Amino acid sequence: MLKVSKSRGDSPVSIIGAGIAGAWQALLFAQAGYTVTLYERSDAGMTLSTSHWAGGMLAPWCEAETSEPVIGRLGLRSLDLWREHFPNTPFNGSLVVAHARDRADFERFAKLTTGHVRLDAQGVRDLEPSLEGRFRDGLFYAGEGHVDPRRVLPELHQRIAAAGGTVKFSSDAEADDLEDQSPEGIVIDCRGLSARDQQPELRGVKGEMILVETAEIELSRPLRLMHPRWPLYVIPRGDGKFMLGATSIEAEDTGVSVRSALELLGAAYAVHPAFAEARILEFGSGLRPAYPDNLPRITVEKNRIAVNGLYRHGFLLAPALAELTLAHVERGAIDNEVMRCA
Ligand SMILES: Cc1cc2nc3c(=O)[nH]c(=O)nc-3n(C[C@H](O)[C@H](O)[C@H](O)COP(=O)(O)OP(=O)(O)OC[C@H]3O[C@@H](n4cnc5c(N)ncnc54)[C@H](O)[C@@H]3O)c2cc1C
């Protein structure tokens, strides 16, 4: 059972890993009055984190196609927390389209998901004028949002500092050392795949992305294109930049294969031929930390808590997971679907 001193200030909270999971933990604990220190191995550029490479889609309805109901439940709560803490987050929905040959997949996607309205060609054009004449129909998920990880992570780190927390970049931390330094404190391990030394069942699921730039196309929201193997998408990043993502491969190497590059670039070209003239700015990949059931987990063992397994839903789930962790520390609340308490 977790032991917390009566006064919040007396229970320092050390969080290891400033990716999306650790950053949200640090923010909510700092705002609740705890003395928070967030340790991060990477420099402020966060290139060592998986979060740096993510799409940042907040898409609980679309993700229901391939995920368990708990992802939807926590995802919906997270949308509220994103809205509350980052009111400028764009919640202008996401659009799913398919070419005629992938019609069956499109219908299947529509059947397996809720929260959408069907659009005809005119409806698609009204939402995204650049797509005029490209798709005969679409699915619009009006309640979904998206963030740019490379903007929102620094913003989260600044907010943590503004709430009185300390963020230490280029700082490798060990839970045992932190416990020795502060036996009354709480250590929250948010190291993603690096936590495999403590949690050997974690695995990495590789996701590849490409960043391109073109002034020829404008999109206002993430666009998902039906694809037989992966949910491929194009996400506008502003200033004519677009992220093309993402593969999902059971492998732990880094870099982008020729095959994946062809598929991602082909998907963009299929969305609009003008992508053929876009400049490629970056190829990259990240390893999504996943447990065998692909579900997130909060593991509590005495004063040590591990938050991990965010898999392909880190941005969608991190706020709700932080709220659950805080509720456990404050009131002993237990969410049976995601918590394991020793
Ligand atoms: C291509 C791609 C697209 C994705 N798109 C989406 C999406 O659209 N929406 C969504 O919700 N999710 C998406 N994801 C999934 C999401 O990125 C992950 O679920 C999330 O990043 C996991 O976050 P994390 O904080 O657990 O891990 P990480 O982001 O990896 O953070 C862990 C941090 O711990 C640090 N660390 C490790 N060991 C130590 C140590 N000893 N001391 C100090 N620091 C340490 C690391 O440097 C790292 O910064 C995508 C992932 C990929 C790869």
C-alpha cells in the first residue's frame, strides 16, 4: 500500500521520463501542490522519446476500430483534460476517406466505430476544399482533436515549471537512487520502453513517419486513408508541413525502410497528387511501448508507481492516466481496468 505523508510538500514526487506520460503526471502532481522533479535523459529537444515522433492525434472514436473499450473510456476523459488544460487544442475533428478499391474496408471501419457522420463528395469538399473531386464519400469524426507533439511537449514542460515543478533535462535517473535520497517520496517511472529492465514483458512496436512540406495543399485536420495493412494518415502541422504516418511493425530497429517510405509517400500521393511535388523534410521512427495485451498499465508497488504500455495511444491516454495516478496517491482510488497494486 502506498504511504504518503500528510502534507503534500513532505512527499516529494520524482518522475522519470518527460515523454507524454511523464509530462502529464508531472503537471497534475505539481498543480496539486506536490514538490515535483521530472528527470529526462534527453535534452529539451526530446529526440530520445517516442513521443517526439508521434502523430499526436486525439482520436478515441477512430481508434475504437482496433482497440478495447477501455481506450475509449480513458480517451474521452483525456479529451476533457486536454480541453481544460490546453484550451487552444484544435478539436475540429478528423476525416476518414477511401478510394473505390478500398470501399469494403471503409464500410467495415464505419461499422466498427461511432461518433461519425457520413459525408458525400460535397461534404468532403466543404470541410477540406483541397480535396475537391478526390473522394466520393467520407466519415467525419467531429469530436476528435490533435496536437503537435513537438509544440505541446515543450509547452507541458513550461507549465510544469510554472506550477512549481522542476524539469531536469540531460539527466539520467535511477529509481533506487531517488528512493535512497528521499525514502518518504514517491517515484513514478514513465521511462517507456527503457523500463524493460523492471518490466520485461514490454515490447517496442515500431512506427515510422515522414515530414513533408508543400504550399500546394491545405488541410485543417488529420485525414485517415483506408489501407489494407495500416491506418495511414496525413496530419497538417502548419506552415505547409504535413506529417505522414504511421506504420506499425513488430520490430525494434530504428530508421525507415524503403518499403515503408514507399507506402507512406504513396498514401500521401493517393490523397492528393500535388504531394508528389512536396519536399521531404524528415524521415523518422519511434518504438511504441506495449505490454502483450496492448493496454496501458499503472503498477503500484509501495511508493513506486510505473505508468507504461501506452502503445499507440500515448497522447490520447496520458492525461487520464495521470489523473488516475493522482487519485490513487491522494485517496487510494483504484481503477481495476488499468491498475495493478502489489
Ligand atoms: C510514428 C508514431 C505515431 C504515433 N501517433 C500517435 C497518435 O497520433 N496519438 C497517440 O495518442 N499516440 C501516438 N503514438 C504513440 C505515442 O507516441 C506513445 O504511446 C507515447 O509516446 C509513449 O509515451 P511515453 O511517455 O510512455 O514514452 P516516451 O515518449 O518514450 O518517454 C519516455 C522518456 O523516458 C526517458 N528516459 C528513459 N530512461 C530514462 C532514465 N533512466 N532517466 C531519465 N529519462 C529516461 C526517455 O528519454 C523518454 O524521453 C505514436 C507513436 C509513433 C511511433
